Amino acid sequence: DTRWAEVAAALLPLGVAGGVIASIGGTIDWWFIPSGTRSKAIGAWHGVGNIVVTTLFALSWMERQPDPASPGIVALLLTYTAAALLMLTGWLGSELVDRLGYPSELAADAELADGRVEHMLPESPIADIEVPQRAQA
């Protein structure tokens, strides 16, 4: 059914525009993460990866232009590659927000920015289990 290919070709420029707009806020957030931290490095990988994703989707859209109803193999490969990479960059973004707390007021604390958040994590129930030691020969 060629309708889905036409819909994809129509939505690709909207996604690319959204990626460009999101990169502005992401760059501002990244700029305020303290240097030398794990969060800064993950943010850099997330941002660069999303630039690559946006570029691949833009190239896919341009590749479809002669006939949006019947994309060629190159357009499809660009789209599938971008989608796979998008899953990775999405995971990196979730690391920043869910695990490391960026952006938030708490993350501005140098202790959090340095990745030392163990005191904030719930205590593991297996922490109280004693492991028997082997007898020395």
C-alpha cells in the first residue's frame, strides 16, 4: 500500500524540524552540566547521536522526493538505520533524566553531578545477606 510510504514522506520533514528544535534546548541543558562528569559525557553522546539521527532522517526524506509513494532501498536503509540509532540515543537520554537526574535542581549539586548518588538509592534487600568465607588451607 503506497499510502503509508506517502505518509512517512510527509511526516519525515516534521520529525527533522522537531529534532532541530529539540537540539536547541538539549544544547542549553548540556552546556550547564559540570565538565568532567559522566553526565556531560553521556549528554555529548546523546546529542551527537541525535544529530546523526536527524541527518539520516533528512537524507531519507530527500531520497524519497522523486517518488514518495515508492521509496528506494537507500531511503529505507537510511530510515531503518536512523530508527535503530534513535533507540540508542533515547536510552542515553533516559540515563540522563531518570538515572542521573538531568535536568533538575537536584542535579546541580556537585555530588550528584559527580555521579556519587549511592546515598540516594534505596538499600538493596540483598545487602544484609552475609556471604560465607572459604576456609583457608
